[in-house]
Amino acid sequence: MAEAKREPRDYGLQQIGAARIDGPLVVVERARDVGYDEIAEIVGEDGRIRIGRVLDVSDRQVVLQVLEGTTGLSNRATRTRFLGENFRLSVSADMLGRVYDGLGRPIDGGPAPLALERRDINGMPINPTARHYPREFIQTGLSAIDGMNALVRGQKLPIFSGNGLPHDRVSAQIVRQARLIDASVDFSIVFGAMGVKHDVAEFFIRNFEESGVLARVVMFLSLADAPSVERLLTPRMALTMAEHLAFDCGQHVLVLLTDMTNYCESLREVGTARGEIPGRKGYPGYLYSDLASLYERAGRIVGSTGSITQMPILTMPSDDISHPVPDLTGYITEGQIVLDRDLTHRGVYPPIAGLPSLSRLMKDGIGKGFTRDDHPALASQLFACYARVKRVRGLADVVGAEELGALDKLYLKFGEAFEQRFLNQGEDENRPIATTLDIGWETLSILPRDELHRVSDALLDVHYAQGVAAAASAKGDPL
Amino acid sequence: MSTSSDSPHVTRISGPIITASGLAAAQMYEVVRVGASGLIGEVVKLNHGQATIQVYEDTTLLAPGAPVQLTGAPLSVLLGPGLIGNIYDGIQRPLPGIQAQSGAWIRRGEKVAPLDTERRWHFVPVLRAGADVEPGQVIGTVAETPLVEHRILVPPELAGTLRHVAPEGDYTLLDPVAEVATAAGPREIALMQRWPVRVPRPIRERLRITEPLVTGQRIIDTLFPIGKGGTAAIPGGFGTGKTITQHQLAKWSDADIIVYIGCGERGNEMTEVLREFPEIRDPKSGLPLMDRTILIANTSNMPVAAREVSIYTGITLAEYYRDQGRSVAVFADSTSRWAEALRELAARLEEMPAEEGFPATLPTRLAQFYERAGSVTTLAGERGAITIVGAVSPPGGDFSEPVTQHTQRFIRCFWALDSELANARHYPSINWLRSYSEYAGDVAAWWGARAADWSELRAEAIGVLQREERLQQIVKLVGPDVLPDSQRLILFIAELLKDGFLTQSAFDDKDMYCDPVRQMTLLRLILNLYLKGRELVQQGAPLLKIQQLPAVPGIVRAKSAFGNDEQAALGRLGAELAAQLEALAGEYRK
Ligand SMILES: Nc1ncnc2c1ncn2[C@@H]1O[C@H](COP(=O)(O)OP(=O)(O)OP(=O)(O)O)[C@@H](O)[C@H]1O
Ligand SMILES: [Mg+2]
């Protein structure tokens, strides 16, 4: 990185005055030898130091984005000092158990960590030849995830939620329960909060505390009352931390980022202030690339035993999955867990939507030698049957459930059982994968065997009969 | 670091687009080196010695005043043995070489040669000194991989008399293996040549498409076939199966060479190809698929300017193998990310945007890309082909957006993916009503020579699916029970077609590749049931009796139960079904 750290110069030199101030942007003229993406300290009459970042630089002017707001800055008295490097975070494993603000400054009263190494928070792209393909099944103890949308170590799997849906509870439960089947290695957790309220942050802190993992968590909090541009750096702080823990210290790291929608709004704000041509819903045209520069910082690499598993959380404005934020996220991540308002209304927890949820890495992490040989076929069959349930329900709404044929009625019954027995579970209930699969068979066995054509006869011979017996005994009636 | 005011230097930096002055001597599209670490860039605009430069690497901390160096050449790729099996970034830097140099991360200013110039290749001449040579002619061959015989060609702009040809032996890419006396003087030919990526390589003439690219994917080969030399788009919202479908095609298509361009997509997907392809055997030769594959990986987090070029890099490599008389298939995942790179660069260039911020040149650029496909006669008079399949990622899965719309004007085969099918895990989620192929007529003769009833079965299957769609409108309102058996038969057969024929799991060992014979057998099985069933229903047999025939559940399972080498078992199932239908017919014959 020849350019990353430039030759020393007199960084003490200050530039006095700002030609233009507009929203989060400050334009400084006649600054010399300033680099693209360089950071600067900007001081107003109040003496407060704000951090800024160079967005555009020419031999005539420098456009800076001020991360902590431009309130109180004036054309005349603004002083800018360029620091000769781009944004960096000091990283060390000692940071576990600590809380930082959105720009990486400690806010828990503890000392700043010993700066072993200062890392460029933008990171570098992982060479695809140096990636290990993620394959290790993580048991979350939630049937909807383990059974049908399995998570593997090194995956990026977001939660698509809506306002008022229990995404925080679901992700907290995942943090509490996530384990590899046969290993006892614990996850370290990096938590990045962007623009969420204090009570959300407190909910997570309390949860980390209660489940005894607090000492293994690093938090970066840029809460709702922090300047919104600060949020653009917070996930990069979190991921830089995670990369250090995973790839230098060999830890398995789970990164929670919430709420990505707030992050994207900040990006939109800056884009608008710069007068950029807006894309869909006013978001910048480079939103995809920008999000990718975050989400792609997950995975496993050759030569390190660690891994980064990402679980970003986002709220879909008006529950609209085609909104640019969930849409572009879905185009980058390796699947998505979608929370469903309708299921919540019907008291199903976790309200994980059966059809739109998807884990793309599931296929390589389940089945024989990973979970159980019947897992892939069972999942595929559950999806197919539940899709039919949705169609039958649509029909029932029109013609009335009584008018349905016998088979369709069975499908309704299956749908009910699937939602209430399989999807639905307690917030403290940690189901082993075998239990999840057995419940799956039990619900499928409500349907006639010939309907289950995604499953081979050999598997049906073993599991279908079992399912019938289980379903019968659950109901208490003899076969 | 600052330089005297008139030597070329940077004056402005805005992400990947920079301006520099002192460049009156620069040419359009010339490659430049920027700054102390020599970042690679390309001149994209010239104005009174001020050049606008697109930089292919991260420009963080680059400052005005940094020096700019001209290289004198346009952005080009190196062509020669050693391309196959390799994986490159968008500007043809080999990723394994970068890994060897820098470890797991891609740093800025990486400099690694695209081809190994020290390695020796075994050259076998096919021409002798004294022969007159034309552009594109084969001078000799090199066994590049067990699957690919690499032909060393006279470069396209060169003709004359061979003064010298090297004897059979081992040579590096730099060693001259021939010398040609041309009108402009003697010229040496080595095993390696260069070609600018933005210029299509010349051909002699374009040919009509007559042969399908057999993909082993039923819904494609049977319903929406693509010809060798054709173009197809595969649009779909996130998670509908664009990548998996393209991987399937890259694995199983009967092309000689595969060029797979991961353009602005996930790193893990490229890793997956790298992990899988060496393990999978080509069904024809039994050799690893990697022996015929070139990968270009400019993932979503790699520099956006290099993403823009990656498409051209890929297609130029494809043309080079086409010129050797090969059938090449190019997969680009995703052309939308490429279009977005254009948009991002255009915005930085402060160009006037057209639809949805895309530059007004978007349609032209798409057309130019797809025009590089085709079935052709090469300069040397051989037959070669490039088939292009481009994934399209429309925002919100809505096909009315500019990239999908314009792409549709330049392709002839459209595989529309459908989120609803994908949600129901009906894969491949190609919607049979919205998709089309204009090649069906072109390849009918080829298929007819192998399965006389191909056109007929195809038309029948499409007919059933279309009628089902209309009936479903009624069913949605009143339920299926009011329909007469003759119509419910159509619903039943359509269901069988979907579950037993159209769906094909990429992860089912027996079914991931379905050879043409088995495709036809499976389709005949279902459509026979339809034709016989229709007669039976007419004769008064209740549909239920047909549905309950013991062989019926086996029809849906047949695709996963019997692989390509189990035709006999499939035949037995067909015979059983026929016998049961016959017996049933017996009951209802007056
Ligand atoms: N033919 C198939 N057989 C089995 N599964 C499939 C098939 N096609 C798609 N899938 C499933 O769908 C998932 C998503 O497919 P894929 O990654 O190809 O989507 P995509 O359209 O490329 O999405 P994106 O635009 O986000 O890249 C896969 O992970 C796989 O589970
Ligand atoms: Mg894809």
C-alpha cells in the first residue's frame, strides 16, 4: 500500500476558512497536498474538534464530509488540519468486552486500547482464490433457520424485518444459541449499531450480559442521537475489528449490524448534499457497490482458522421487500431471513416467513456428514408443500374452506401444523437439529405419502412411517 | 512527490475518476500509470491536454500533483497458452499470482503478468517456411490442457510469406516461433500476442445458427433452446437462480471453451467454481471441467472501473479461442452490475444521465457486447462460435427497468426467472409463459435428426402449459372441482410436467445433467399419458382412475430415480404405464 501512508509533512499546518458549508459538507480552498479519502480535523469557533473525510480533491479545492455535523462552523473561522492518512482503527484483541462510539472512541470509561496496529477501516478485497468455501453448519436452535435456511460459518445472512417485528429478539436468541454441532468453540461477537435507539442497544447489552458473553463482545454504538454521517463509518469500524479477531487471532466472529436501513439513509443524505444524481428512491446509484464493500467482508480465508459470519439487520420501509435497501442487500448477501407480520399477528415466534427466506449456502453445509442424510430432501419438500398451502389458502378465501377437496383440506391441516409446531417455538427453546428434522417429518406425514415426491422412496420408508406415528401420538389417537 | 508544472500530473481525484494535465500527447483509451505506486488507468476523455482517466484501482490518498505516465498502448489482453484454467481480475491480472505475491488480500498497485513467460510449451509446427500465410492462419499447435489444443495463429493484421518456422520443441511465450515477410518488412510471431479489449477481433463472415448449445437443462434445451453462437439473457430478482443456472450451463454445455465472468458479484461464488470445476468431469471427455474454463472475477467489492472492463476482457479471450475454430460459451454474471459501473463512472464524469441515471450510451454498449457473439467463419476459414449468456439483475425484480429492456432488444433468447417459482423452490425458476427463444426454429432440424418428434412434443408441452394457465384463472375463482375431467386432466398433466420435467435440481447427482435422449424419454412419458388420458376421458373413464394408476407416482420420481445411463429402467416404466393405460382402456371400450 505505497500510497496509504504518505511521506511525513507538516501536519500541524492549518487551513483557515471554509469557502462553502452545505449540510455535512465543507469546501476548503487552496489546500495543498491533500489526498483522496484523507481525514482531517475541523475546528469551529467553539473549539470543538470534528472529524472530516475528503470526498473530492483538486488542485483548487477540497470537499470534506464532516462526520460530526457542521453546526457552529463558519466561513471565516473554520480551521482544518489534514492528517495525512485515511480513517484508521487501532485494533487489538484486548478490545473484547469493550464499548466504543461510532468512530471507535471508548465510551465505557475505560482507557483507549493499546494501539498495536492501526488499520484502514475500508479493508481490502479478499482474493477469491484465497477464500475457503464456507461449509460448517451452525446450529441456531431455531427450526425455521436450521431446518430450512441453515446458516454456515462464514456466511452473510441478513434479517429482513419491519418496524415492530421481533428482529432484536430473534437475533439475540441466535447469539445465545449459535453453536457448531460437534465443537464447543464459542463465537466472539462484534456488534455495530447505526442510528438505533438507546433501548435497543440496552436490550442487546442486557442480553449479552445475561447469556454471559459480554466479555466476548466488542460494541460500536452510533445511536439515534449521534450525527447521522457518523454511521457511515460505524460498520466499517465493526468489520475492521472483526477481521482482526478472525484472521489475525483465529477467532470465529459473529457480526451483528443494526439497522442497515439507517446506514443507507445516511448515505443518501450525503449523496443529496453533494448534489449527486439520485437513483431509486433517492438513494445513490452506487448503493450496491457501497453495501457490497461491507457485506463482502465476511467469510473464511486460506491460512487462518478464523471466520466472519455476518448477520446484518434491516427494517424494510412499509414491509416492502423490493425497497432498494432490502433489494440490494439481497443481491449481495447469501440469502435472507425474512420476518413476516402476518405470522406475528397469529402469535408465531419466531415469525420467519416460510417462502421468501433463503440460505444459499445451506446446500453445502447440510446432509450426510454434516447434519443428517434426510435434511436436504426434507427441506425441499417442506418448501414445496408450504407453497401449496399458500395457494390453497388463497383458494379457500374465495370458495370457503368447506368447499375444498379432501387433499386441499389436508394441506390446510399441514400448513397449520407447520406453522404452529415447526416454525413456532419458545424464546428459550434451543432445538437440536435432530429434533427440528423429526418435527418436520411429523408435519409432513399429515399429507399422503404420494404427495411427497421430492423425497426418495428410501427416505420415506424410514421417515414417513415415523412421522405418522409421531403425529398420531402427539394427537393421542391410535393409528 | 510534486512534479514540475508541465509534466503530466494529477489535478483532481473523485473516486475512480481522476483528471490530469500535461497530457497533450495522450491517446484516447491509452493506458496510464498513476502516482508513485503506478495505479493502472485508462484515458477516457481528452480536452486541451487535460485528460480524464478511469483508474482501475483504489485511489485512496492519491493527491493532486502525483505524476502520470503514458504507456503508449490501449488497454489490451495477452493471448496465448496458459489462459485456460486461470482466474483473472477485470484487467487480466491473475488472482493466483496476486495471492502468491500478497496473500489473501488484494492490495493496490499489484503487478503480476497475465501469463507465465518463463514456462515452456511444446510447440508443433503445421506450416513450413515458404508458405504464404493469411491473417488468422494456424502456424502450429500447443497442447494447452488435455482438453484444449491451442492453435498459434498469424495475428489478424498480418500476411505474407513464412520465412522461418521453429522446429517442434519447447518454447517460452516470448520466443519467436515464426517469421513472416510482409509488405512492411519481416515480422516475428511468438506463442503470445496482444489485442485491445475494446476492439472486436475480425472474422471472415457470420453464419446462420443451426446447432443448439446442448445444456443438459431440460427447460432450456426442450422449451427455450439457445443456438451455438446465440445470445440469451437471464433476468431475475435476487435469489431466483441466475448464478446457479449459469453455473449449470458452464458445467454441462457442450461448448469447447467456457469463459465465466463474475462481474460485480460475490467472492464465494467464484471460490465455489474454483473448488468444484476441477472435480467435475466433462461428460464427453471425462476430463476435469477446469481444463476448458477461464474465469474472470471482478467481485462486487473490487474496484468498479475494473468491473466495467471485465466484460471486454472476457469476451476478447473468448474471441481468441473462437478464432482457433472453437465453440466458446461466455457467461456474464451480472450485466446489471456492469451497467451500474457504467452509470457510476458516467456520474463521476458528470455526463448527462438518461433513463434512471444510466448514460445515454447504455443501449449502444449493450448492443456492442452482444454483437460479439455469433456463429462465424474465422479468418482461417474454420467454423467458430461465441454464445453469450448474460444475467440481468433488475431492481425489485421488475423487468421494466432500462437494463432488462435494452438487453431484450439485442438478445434472442429470454429466460425469465420468477420469484414466485423460486419461493416455492421450483428450480430452475424459469417462467414458461414469459420466456421465449427465437432459436427454436433454427435448431429444430438438428433435434429432428435425433428425435423425430422433438418439435411436436415441444409444441404439445407448451400447449398444455398455456391451457393450464387459462384454467388456473378459473380455478382461482371457483376451485378446480367444477371443471370437467377433460380440463382437470390438463391441470394434472401440467402438474406432472412441472414436477417431473421442468424442475431440475442442480444438486441432484442423477439429474443435474440430463442428456438429450433422456430429456425426450421423460417428456414422452408424460405426454403419452396425456394423449392416452385424453382418449380415456372421452370414452368416459373418470380422471381419478388415471391418476391412481400404479405407475403414475413413478413418473414424477423418474428424473431423480433414473440417470442418463438408466434408459432401460425408464423404458420399463414407460411400458408399465402403457400397459396399465391399455388395461384401463379395455374397461371403457364399448
Ligand atoms: N437449479 C437449481 N436447483 C436447485 N437449487 C437452485 C437452482 N437454482 C437456484 N437454486 C437455489 O436458489 C438459490 C439462489 O440461486 P442463485 O444464487 O443462482 O440466485 P441469483 O439469481 O444468482 O441471485 P443474486 O441475484 O442475488 O445473485 C441457490 O442458492 C439455490 O439454493
Ligand atoms: Mg447470482
